[in-house]
Amino acid sequence: MDFALNEQERQFRDSIRRYARQRLLPEYAQWDRGTPYPRERVRELGALGISGLSVPAAYGGSESSFVMAGVASEELGRGDLNTTLFLQLAMVGGVIAGHGTEEVKRAWLPGLASGDHIIAAAITEPGVGSDAAALVTSARRDGDHYVIRGEKASISCAGMADACVLFARTGEAGAHGVSAIMVPLDLPGVTRTVYRSVGERISQRGSLTFDDVRVPVDHLLGREGGGFYQVMNAFDFNRALIALGCLGAAEQSLEETIEYAKQRHTFGRPIAKHEAVSFQIAEYLTMVEAGRLLAYQCLARRDQGESHTKEAAMAKWLGPKVAVEAIHACIILHGFLGYDQSLPFEQRMRDVMGLEIGDGTPHIMKGIIARETFGREFMPYR
């Protein structure tokens, strides 16, 4: 498989890398320490073409390749890993474009592409995480509306999203009873709670509670009972985007540490000359590159219409894991300076740790890899 970027992809990569280094990196810390994240910064992602990567041209997007989305995630991760969350959420545009009514598409897709709209994905519940088919939030049909009741938990951008793609039970127990519905979050009966998270603080991760919220039936995405399969399909490529964002943060950390190791002297020589230092850098550069290639292989397979569920799970398990370990090593190699908040390493490590959990924990990813390898008949819960 050819992993070389084409000219358009290289130009896109270079423009996002410049933006990440000149715009995102200098202000990375301030959003972690309480400064509210301005919406105009999300609109900047729209102006760069990032928010519209999955939106058709007819609605203001570019409908680009999944590899292109991976390039954006990796380069944004170099500057501020948290901004990759807006990219991930913007990729829901593909679900809306593929399954929404014309009214819904015209109402939401142009704003999603421009960065004017933030659309959350509301799947997880207080008692339901990895077993998404067991969700209990209900959407009861009442004339020409659905009446929604329930709570969604650990939702990225819960505190700032304008709408969400809600996954709710419209029918029987199990996966076949789950539907996807477009829900504006300014409707009566919607309440929000923002968590105090260890990292990823600009995302305003939190819960969304729906107390008999009435949504028109034409906001259904696709058919009733099809929501579970829509989200499982979307999860595959998104896991590779997560991996690349985390690895971008690790790449930036390693580059900064390499420069530090050239300048910092101990025992009369740069610490880069000590194998205890240089070999660690060599190991993590190798593992980061392996994670990158695995993630891009997944996205290339997606672009070519090939199965990529196993590769996505591999990328999601390996990428954040390697990133956390590499950034932790960078902290140690900087000595006492690495443990200080004047450098970005501890924040990067906290932010990456959150993405070891989101969209599937390492244990779930290993379970998917095993299932795809041995077959469903060897799953432990069958």
C-alpha cells in the first residue's frame, strides 16, 4: 500500500501545521486553566476547510478523503490536541448527509462546514458505555414528534454544542431498537452539566438530560432501528483519527525534547550523547511511526471501501498508548523542568489519557481485534 501523500494532501498538511504551530501551540495552556474557548476559534477550523471535510460541496463542504481527515487530526494534535475533538464531531456530517432529510441537511450542514454549528454525538449513558446496544434513553412516537427522555453522559462539547445526533431506543431491546435522531439542544426540556475533567477541558465534556423533549419525526436520521449500525460504521474511521491526534501531540513533544537534549549538558556533554537518552528517543520515534502507519492504513482502506474494523481498533489501542508513554518519557528527560506547568508536557499527557478512554477503552479495542481475528462465535459473551 502506498502511504505517500499526494500534492493536495501535502499542501493541506503544511497549511494545518503552520496554523497549529503559529496559532494553536502558543495558546495551548490558557484554555486548560479556565479561559473560555471562543467560538470564533471553531470558525477558524471551518475557514481552514477542516470542519467541512465530510460535508458535501452542495452544503458548503469538500467531502474529502478520510486520509485527508487523518492529516488534519495529526497536525492539529501537534498544536492543541483538544481541537481534534471538533474535527471528530464535524465528521458526523457524513451521517447527516447520508441519512438526513433535505430540511435537516440544509439546516445544519452549512453551519457545520463553516464552524458556526457544533454537533455532538450523544451515545454514552451513565450505565451504558461500550455496550451501546444496551442504551435506555427512549424516543417515543407521539403523532408527528418523538418524545425523548433519558440522560447521555461523557459527551464531548456537551456544554457548547448547538445540536446532537442522539442515539435512542425507539423499539425492541438490543441493537435493532436503536435509532439516530437530530436534536437541537435549545429545545425545552434539555439540560446540561459540564464535568470537571482531568484533561480536554476546552471540550466542555459533560452530560445531556432530556426531559420529554419533543423533536419532529423528520429529524430521524435514516430508518428507525438503524442508528446502532450507523454509529458502529462511524466509529471505525474515527478511532484512527483519535490515534493520529494523539500521535501528533507525541511527535511535537519528541521534537521539543530532541532540541532540549542537544542543548542540555551533563558531565561535560549534551545529554543527547548519552544512550540512556538517545535510545529512548529512538524507541519512541519508531513506535510513533508504527502507530501513524497503522492509522493511515485504516483510513486508506476506508477510502477504498475495504473492511477496516480490526485496523481501526488496533490504531485506537496503540496510538494513545504510545503517545502517553512517549510524552511521559519527555517529562522525565526534561528533569524537574518537565514536571513544571511552564512546559506543555503534563497537559498533553492528561489530554491524551482522556482519549485512551473515549470511543472505546484499550480493553474493548483488544476485544474487537480478537473478535475480528477468531470470529464472533469465540466472543466471551456469546
